[in-house]
Amino acid sequence: MQLGGGKSENDTLTRKQVNDAAAFIRSLAERNGRNAAWAELAVRKAVSLSASEAQSKGVINFIADSVPAVLAAADGRSVRSGDEKRVLHTQGLTVERLALDWRSELLSFIADPNVAYILLLIGIYGLIFELASPGYLLPGVAGAICLVLGLYALQVLPINYAGLALMGLGVAFMIGEVFVPSFGALGLGGVLAFTVGSVILFDSSNLRVSLTLVGGTAVISAAFFLWIISRVLGLRRRRPVSGREEMIGSVGVVVSDAGDHVLIRVHGESWSATAAGPLRVGQRVRVTAIDGLKLTVTPEE
């Protein structure tokens, strides 16, 4: 019962808001001599008209394609200002254009969806690089600045929060790949989530990130993580170059065979060694095992 009552109250409130808006637009249209019936339909039914239809139905006064045309068409018309009617004298007026200042130009440039997306990319990859290789500072500083500017641009743009959440999840996965190597699972998953989030980031059909930019970014990111995977696999297959594992399989030369006390030289170091058979000085041997500081060797064929 409570749920049904809440829904009924919401419907009543919605009808009240629509009725108030329709009454206001109708009174405004009647006051200015416009088509009041169509104005009310625009509120109640969300109807729309082309420019020529709007002029024929009395929704607008005239159509003009330039500022001089507007001034010429408006000359001699009367308008209501408060309770007074005034006649417009616009013929021959000087048009003064006010240019945007540098701050407005900068904010307008940043608010472009493609620019905002690029700023986010620079910020994210700058921070990832700084986390992966601490101490460079420049990538981290530049990345933080670009990330803040990109987030500011998202604040003034109509964004889809599901897309933003996917981008954030993708960033988390890519950063996780830096600290928890997963043979590319986190990195490639992050690229996929970030790409899908980029495509659905903006709600408006007129504001979208270029698919070429999104696709290029996805390809470059995927190639980067595939390169990391290949490097990790190559390092795992590479023979050790130090430590106990590196000693197994190394080749040395016998330098002393005094009884049971055999010395061999491996990598410039002298080691005690044992073998299944007799050895002679100068003979090449291969290390097969290591026990503490003593090697087990076999003759090298």
C-alpha cells in the first residue's frame, strides 16, 4: 500500500508540474501575440516544428540567416518590455562583436570531448608510468595536471556514469598489472573496459569521442601490454645468469686432482668438486649438481 501510494503521489506531482509549465507558456505566448495552442502542445506533447512551419503557425516572427538580416527584419517591430510597448529601430546599427577572453577560450578548448579524452589518457598513463618507475617525477606531475583538467572537462559535459565507471575500472586493472603481473589478463581486461567506457562516456548524440581516437588508443594500449607479456615470457625462458641455478650446466676446467680433493675453475672461481670417475688437470667438465660449496661434475665430451 505504501508503494502504491508513493507512486500515486509522484504521478500527481508530475501532472502538477506539467500543468504549471503549460499554463505559464500559454500566458507568455498570448501576451506576445504568438500561437498559444501550439506552445501548450510543445509542453504537454513535446511536439516540434521546422523553421518554415514555425513561421507559418505564428510561433516565430521571421527567419534570418545572418545578423544584418535579423536587424533589418526587426526594424519597426514593437515589443513588450514589462508593461510598456517599444518600437525597435535596428536599421543601420553598428554590430559590435565581443571576442572571448583567453580564459573562456581555454575552457572552451578543454571542454571539447576529444580534448578531454586525450587529457584523461595523458593523465592516466603518466601516473601508471610514475608508479611503475618511481623517481622520474615529470610523468607523474604532467599526468596529475592533465588528469585534473580532464576531470574538470567531464564536470561540464553530459557524461554517462556507467561509461565513467568502466573507464575507472579499466584504469584500476591497468595499474594492477603494474604491481601484480598476471601475464596480461589485468592489462588487456583494463584496456577493454576503458575502451567500452570511452564509447558510451557521453550521453548527448552531438558530443562523442572520435571512434578513430578510441580505436587507436585501444590498439596502442593492447600492443603495449602484449609487448609486456612477450617480455615477461622471454625473461622466464632465459637461462639464469647468476646464483645457484646459473651454476648448473656451467663448464669448467680441472686445475688440481690431488686425490679426492679436486679443484675446478668455473667463471674465474675455484670450487671443490667430485666426479664419478677420475679426472685430470686441464680436462673440461660440466657441473651437474651443487651441494653447499661442493660441485658434482662430469667430463665434458
